[in-house]
Amino acid sequence: MEYKYILETMLVHLDEGIILVDSEANVTFFNEPATNIAGITDEEAIGKNILDIFPDLTPETSTFYRVLKNREAIIDYVQTYENHKGKRVSTLTSTIPLIKNGVIIGALEKYRDLSQVKYLSEQVASLQKQLFHKNKADRQYRGNGTIYTFQDIIGESNVIRELEKKASKIVNSDSPVLVYGETGTGKELLVQAIHNGGKRRNKPFIAQNCAALPKTLLEGILFGTSSGSFTGAKEKLGLFELADGGTLFLDEINSMDIELQGKLLRVLQDGAIRRIGDNKTTVVDVRIMASTNEDPIKVMERGALREDLYYRLHVIFLTIPPLRARKEDIQPLVNHFINSYNKKLFKNVKKVSPETMEILKQYPWYGNIRELKYTLESIMNFIETDRITTQDLPYNLLKHSQSNHSLTTLDSKEEKALDSEAVIAPLEGALKCYEKLLICRAIEKSNGNCAEAARLLKIPRQTLHNKIRKYKIEWKINTK
């Protein structure tokens, strides 16, 4: 095969100009894309000296002459000159010396019209600008202190669908909202979705946990401070002023000091706040949303929540039921977290075994969605297959399901073979029976966690699986 022909064919189809010269800078090969940068055809160019093609150049300014003289390549050099037709052009060139047996025999140059490079750069910059503005717009929507919308509410139960429907009706209201739900049920997710679904979506959403700070510090954070109010005090905006136009979410309001609750009530009634140590009031436009992880009636009865504040917050009251009361939501939540951690942890988990899903559904989840999420995160960190099975479940889940499990152990003949008072059995059979017994005991002791059972037996997990299949040891789940 004629390699010269192949090489020429490749060069002809490049989108860059190619010029080969000999050691005297005379053109031996010339190929240029349709842009016609040089202003000359290949027939006209071959045999001519490079300075005859580009009369505007000199031996000092020509990249070819410099490379032939210095024997060093010039890469990505911007060169401006008049082409063969007298047109002013700018190119991005790379010129490389051709050296054979230590002797320079010529040079090769590839070049591209700089206007094309500039166009591509401008296109990239334009795309970056569009992406920047898109991200900026996203930040205005999500970068307001929130990350959740109604689309992040996962569940198929009627109670969750009704809750979402009810919450969507009050997104544009200014009325206060009180949300009741156990820890981990997703109270902040719900109030963020309400904020992002209404007219305040482009305004701040600020959340403050009332149980995290003592009364004196919390008051200053909520209402702000003025200089001189106490030693070292400075003018400082409070959360009410920072949330002006948006939403202030007070989490665990049942932990707020009673006296501070009275000041909060005044803000709810007239929309005015006064910084600590100041004598003037400031009117703010803030929607108050609050939450409690205890039944608000019981909290109010024991005196931890003011009645008048409760009634003011109770204008819109939403309850999020615990996860154990809506078990039909567990599977879609599990699938959601698996998809999420597949991306974060570069895993490829595709499904959960039926037995495992049943254990997940039967577990009470006292930590609710938060506990389920972190349980899945733990499993996904260690899993090496594409399927979650009971072997991947943590100890507490297996222990809880232990009462609903039944494990096939030895049959009567096998038990007799191991009876110390029985007639001595053949050694091979007795060893097999004893091995099966030890495996059964290890599985029972590890509550069905085969990885733990393998560690107890001090054998590889795959070896344990092979022996379980060999002895037909069954680990069943009672789903009744």
C-alpha cells in the first residue's frame, strides 16, 4: 500500500492548513481548507519559496525561517501578515522542524484562521455565560436558603398525597404555618416546598432550630442587637430582618423560652420587631412557619407552649405521619435513596431482594425517613453487588426481624448422628452433620447476617454461601 497516498488523503481532509518546506523554505506540499487563508492554490504554491507566497514576511518574521535556523519548534504562535492576494490575515500556527540523521531537511507547519479560533472561543464563552445565568437563576430559586420543592416529596400513600395537595393550596398565603411530625419525618422539606411554591420563592428562607441555643442568645439572633445594648454589642441584623419578604422557619418551637414566645406572638400580630437595646421598631414582612416534634396539645398542656401563640400558629396546621404509619412509602423511598447513592458513591445497585424489602417494611423506623436514608447510605457504602439482600442489612434490622424468621436446622437422623450416647456413626457423615450444625448456629447467632456468620466461622463468605447451598440451609422470612 502506498503510504504517501494515504498520508496525502488524510491531510486533504483536515480542517487546518498544512505546508511542508525543504531546508531552503521552498514549498514541497501545500494543502488548505476551504477558508483560503493563504490566497493561493496548491499547484501555484508548490515549488515557490515561502517568502514568495507571503511577500509581507521576512526571514526574521517568518516562522519557517526561524525554525529552519534554530531547529526548534514554535507552537501555537499568532502570526499576522498579508497573504498572496494582499489580504491581511491572522493565523494560529505551529511550525515543527523535520530532522533526519541529525540533519534538518525541512519543516512542517499547520495553521488555522485565527478568526475561526476566536469564533469558537466566543461560542464557548457564550455557552459559559448562558450556563452561568442559568445557574444564577437556579440560585435565585434554590439558592435562597432552600434545596427542596414539592418534587422532592417521595411517597405513594394517600396520606402523603393529601398532605402535598393541602400544602400546595397555601403556598401564596401569608398565614403562619405549624407543622407537627416526629423527628426525621421531613418537616423542613415540607416548609421549604411551600416557600418555593409561592410568591416568596425568590426571597430568603431562613431556618433556626430553637432547641439549639439558650434564650438570651436566641433572642439576639432572632431580633438583632443595637450597639451599647450590652458590653461589646454591635449593630446586627436579626433573622426577622434578614428574612424580610421571605420565610422564617422556627424548628422545634416547643423548646423556645415562654417569654421569648410572647415576643414572637407580637411579631405575628403586628409585624414589628425591636432589636435588643433599641428604642425603635421596624416593620418586617415575614411569613412564620414553625414545627414541633411533639403533639402541640400535650406541649401546651404541660406549659411549654403558650396557648395564644399556639392558636395564632394553628391557623394552618399540617401533620406529617411517621413512616411506620405509611409503610407503602418505604419502597419508593428506598428506590429513591438507592438511585441517589448510586450516583454519589459510583455504585450500580439495581434492586432489593423481596425478603430484604419485607424486613425494611416491617421495621418501625423510629428515626423515620432520616433513619431510613442513613441506613441505605451505610449499606450502599459497603455493597459490592447490584442487589441488596439480607446479608447487607445492619444488625438492628435483622435483630428486629429475628422473631419472624425460621431457620432449617438438622433433621432427626442428623441429630441422632451427633448424639453422644448413640451408636458411633461413620466419620464422614458425622463431620458433615457437625459442619451443618455449626453453620446453623453461626447464622442464628448473627441474626441472619451471613457476612457476620462467616467471620464467626472464620471462613470466606463465598465458602459459607456454597455450604449453605450444599446443605440446603434455608433462611426464611415469615411475612404474616
